[in-house]
Amino acid sequence: MPVAAAIVRVAVPVPLPGSFDYLWPGPGQPPAPGCRVRVPLGKGERVGLVLEIADETSITAAKLKPVGSALDELPVISSELLATLVWCAEYYHHPIGEVVAQALPPLLRRGRELPSGIVAGWRLSKDGSAQDPAMIARRAPRQAQILEALAGSSGIAEEALRASGIGRDTIVRLAKKGWIEPESIAAPVPSLESIRVGVKPELTPDQVTVLDAIQRGSGKFQPYLLQGVTGSGKTEVYLRLIEHQLERERQCLLLVPEIGLTPQLVARLEDRFGARLAIMHSNRTDSERLHAWHDAFTNEAKVIVGTRSAVFSPLPEAGLIIVDEEHDASYKQHEGFRYSARDLAVYRARQLDVPVLLASATPSLESFHNAAQGRYELLEMPRRIGSAGAPAFRIIDLNRHVAKRGLSAPLIAAIERHLAAGNQILLFLNRRGFAPVLFCSECRTVEECGHCDSRMTVHASSGRLRCHHCGSQAALTWACANCGAERIAVGEGTQRVSDELTALFSTARIARLDRDVATRHGVLTQVLADVETGQTQILIGTQMLTKGHDFPRVTMVGVLDADQGLLGADFRSNERLAQTLLQVAGRAGRRDQPGEVYIQTHYPAHPLLGCLLEHDYSAFAELALAERLASRWPPFSHLVVWRAQASTRAPAHSFLRRLATAAKQIAGPVRILGPAAPPMERRGGKYRAQLLFQCDDRAALHQLVDAMLLETRTWPEARRIRFSVDVDPLEL
Ligand code: ADP
Ligand code: ZN
């Protein structure tokens, strides 16, 4: 029975699909879409967000509960962002309530009042902008007056409308027609100080070309892919683009992979843009996050820099979106709501009708392909700033030179040379800890994690054994539990290499950069600062080394184990390795002094290394794309992976088997592959299995996922396991 009253459709942050309907009990009008409400759910109460106001519901009158209370008079999420979130929930097949929650800082999610400084206002709706005020003026001059005023703005405070002699009735009448929508308006912002002009370098010809290309554009939606080698001056390009937007009083969103690792970038932004900067990332306190969000929301912050989730930042006056290191895997959320911030940046730019710049020295093959297809405009900066030019690559064949503790004789000799010249050296090994294996040579047992199909890593300095997959720990004992013999640590992690370096180069100042070091507060900043000032001479580190630092005194980079990536099983392993190697290599070379990159490998003839020796990421990308085309992997098809896990193997597989069988009945063009166990079947005590849907046609793929999600709801199997859907997965 339809209920003839205002129905409030609410996104409630619970892991259930769909929205929830409530009755608006009055008094007055129900809150507008984008406002938060407190609503009863089960035995408790939740803070949800109004999606729409309807006049019908499929819920029976007896079951329909009233809204507890309205928290906002004005939307905290704009109609533009709300539409994007609704789209995300559909595209990623994730509950709308959880999607919406991502877009709000934690304090607002919990129901905290909006900081003051916001007033009620109105803006034109789509229908409203289609009206011709001149026609309306004949019948309703007041209404025409409002439409005209709103047409030239992004929203006007109600107070301001009333002050110009417009009655509340007129406003309500227009709202009822659906021509205007409520909008939060920032209370008048004190006028901004002029842009601080620090010392700005004179632009290189490459930088000028790129800036011209973007600024020549219409200012409307257009994706650009900037492929610029490390040190070509991409960051300077961002800064100039942002300045340009500031002159137009527009906001810029700059997404970066990891803020903690790029203190230099933040410092450069602070230096140029001072108080107009808002920094958004999840490591800040709740109140810092609320403030940053609020500054963006009220348009007080013109430059919003943040990690993945900042893609949901409010942008009432957006002018430009930039994604730095667009290839970086951290843009994809790996659990829960599995979105890609890089892809959403492009989607949002389209909704906001602003340009979006994706930039990297090593663009993802997806973006490369988009540029090749003409969907993105390709811009290139192939030259480094300064006279040094690109670093020279040298391969060390580990079949001929044995590496002791990870270091071969030619590598050690090279380190000596660069040390003697007074330069800095970076060594890259993507494995932290002391040694990856603890082995008993008597009974041949290897210490394994009790919860994962993996080995325990030896952390000698803390006297612990740690699993890097589930985090479980145990005390490190050298005596074998099985036979009592003394065990040995096999292989090496960054800790062990660091010890070895100390033994070899006793007078050198050596530092380490990995997750173990970075856990202690302030240590990370100190390590980076010491490298920057030249205090540190040799820095050994993991993946963390590859992210966006500019260390001007490094002349040598050593990659201790390139084979880690060469043998990967995933269809993306080659791409990852090429990106990682070029990113680390990019740290080598001073402005006036060329760098050297040494790569230790057992496969010196591998074609991928050949491409790198030629310094040609584009050549690599073309080759890799040809392979992807031949095997129909993305970007030549689209993927959705279903993952199931349970405490035993059988239920995870039987759920996915049933899913595969049912899906095949209605699959159409979608290929169903699996189920299969992932490379590490047991992790954190759970057995895992996965099923792949692959299709050239996105619409058909998503239809099938929706149909299957609906069907699995009735399956008892689905209750015995945990499962997830990952759209556009990065890893299989
Ligand atoms: P990328 O982001 O491409 O790695 P950066 O923008 O960080 O490169 O530039 C590398 C270095 O060159 C930085 O120290 C930067 O200050 C400097 N730089 C950038 N543009 C110029 C320029 N036009 N003239 C001189 N130095 C520059
Ligand atoms: Zn484990």
C-alpha cells in the first residue's frame, strides 16, 4: 500500500544493499537530499544521508518508521557529489550507505554538527536552468528575478535573496516546481591574501608546451595524460596550473599516492599557497579531517591535496583535478568499497565539467591505451631538468657474480666509487625484515605462519618472527622446535643488507627506509630529511623509496633483486616491475651529474630489462599492450573478480562453483573463469578462492554481476562464507 506522505529515502552505513525508507514526521518540510538524518535501524539508531524525497514506498505503513531527527538544514553533500556516489554504488556494486560514508569526515559520519559559517541558500536545478526567465517574467516577475540571479552563480544565500525583496513564498513556489534546489552557501569568506610569490624557476620549453596545451583548453572536461620522466618538472607544472586556477578563484584537487612520503611536495604547496591549502588523508586526527573538509566545503581552501579518499572532497568551485603518479596502486582501495580514485577522478571531472590531468613517469597501461585511442590528450616531458640527462643502466648478471648478503662484487665496487666521489647511494630491495626464511638444515623444516600459506620473516633486531601477510608474531628462537639443531636465516631483507653495509662501509652513514622504520612517529620525516640534506650517504629501502622524492645528491641506485618481479604470475607483474624499476632509477642523477643504475638479476637477457636499458617506457608499454591484446586482458576486456573466504576450503569453493554454474546459464558474452585458489590460498586463517568474470562489454558484465548478487541473497551457501565483488581489480 503506498503511503501518501513524505517518504525520506536514506543511505544508511550498513553492509546491506539499497537504501532505506522512512516517514517524515514533520513538522515542516523533510530535509533535502544531501542532508544527514538520524534514523532507527534494528535496535539502534544510525546517522544516514537523505538520497531523495519520495511520495511512495514499498514498505507497509505498519513497518514504516519515522525519521528520528534531521541533523542538517542544508546539504552536506552537494547534488553533484551525491549523484557521483550513487553512480559509484552501482558501478562497484557496493552498498550505497557505505559509499556515502566515505565522502564524509568521521565526525560528520557520527552526527557531529557542521561547523558554523554555513548558511541556507538556493541554486538552479537542471529543470530550472532550462527555463527562459524572459518568458516567465510576464506571468511571475519575482520568480524570473530569482532564476536570473541564480543563473549567474553557483548558489545564493536565502538571506541575500530575501534582502533583495524576494518573499519566502516565491522561493517555496520555485522549489515545488523543481526549478531550484537547496544549497549550502559559505558565509562571506574574508578576502584572500594574494598569492605568495616565492622564487619561481623559469619554465623549461617542455613545461611551457604542456602548460600552454592545458591552458589553451576551454576549461571544460578534458582528460590529459602527462608522461614526464622523473625530474622533468611535473610538480612545477602542477603548481603553475593551480596558480592559474587561483587567479580564476577556482578550486584544485591534487591527489597523491601517499602524503607521508612526500613532505617536499606538501612543503612546496604550503610555501606557494599558504592558508588556502587543505590536506586530506586518513592519518590525520578527526578534527583535522573535519577542518580540511570544511575548508573545501566552504570554498575557503582553494587547493585540496589528499590521498585516495580525497577524490570525494567537496569542490563547490572546482576548476581542475590533478592525479600525481597516476599509475600508483594505492589509488585503488583493496577492501570494502573497492574504488579506484584515479578512475573516479576522471568521472568526477566529467560531472564537474573541468579538465583532469593524470601524470606519471610510468603511466598505467590503461591510461596509455586511453591516450592512444584519443580519449586522453597525451602530453610529454621526456627531458630532465638540468644538463645531466638520463641515468645509465647497467645489468649485473648474478649467474656470474654471486651476491653475498644481497650484494655482488660489482655492486660493492660501484658503491665504493660513488661514496669516494662524495655522493649518495640508494639501494632498493622490496623485502623488509632481516631474512625471509628461517630454515633448519638438519631436519629441513622451514618456520611457517600458522595462519597463512607463507613463511615467517626473521626480524633479528627485535628478536621476533613476523608474518607479513597477517601480522602474527612469535619469539625468534634459533633452536629448531622439531630437532633442536641450530637454524639459519636464509635470504635477506633490508635489515640484513643494512647490517652488511655497516660491516663493509664502517665509516659511511647508512639509513633504512621501510614500514618497520616508518611505524615510529617522526622517524620517517627524519630519515627523509637526512637524505635530503646529505647527512645520509647510503639509503636502503623498499617500495617506499620509489614514491616521488627528489633527492638531489643521489648519483647511484642499486636494485638488489629484480627477479622478484620478473617471475610474477599476475598479468600485471611486468607492468608493475617496469614502473618500479623506472621509478627507483629516476632517483639517480644530480642536476649536473649523470646517474648510474645497477640491476642485479639472474635473467640479464629478459626483454623487459632490454626495454629499460633503452630508457623507453613507451616502447615497453606498446609491447605490453600488444601482449594484453593477444590475451584479451584489460584494457582490452573488463574484469570483475568474486572472492570468497571461509575457515575451511570447501565452502568457499562450493559457493563459487554454484555461482559459476548459475552465471554460465545467463552469461551471454561474459566469460566465467574459475573458481581457483589465489597464489596464497590461506591467509590470516582463512581459505580463499576466486572467480573471474571477463567481458569486452561493460554493460553486459555489470548486468550479470547484479543478477548474480540478487540471486546469491537466497543461497544458504552465501551465509557460510564471506564474499566480495571487486570491479576492475588490480590484482588477481
Ligand atoms: P618531477 O615532479 O617531474 O619529478 P619536479 O617538478 O619535482 O619534477 O622538478 C625536479 C626538480 O627541478 C625540483 O627540484 C624542481 O624544483 C626543479 N625544477 C622544476 N622546474 C624547474 C625549472 N623550470 N627550472 C629549474 N628548476 C626546476
Ligand atoms: Zn600469517
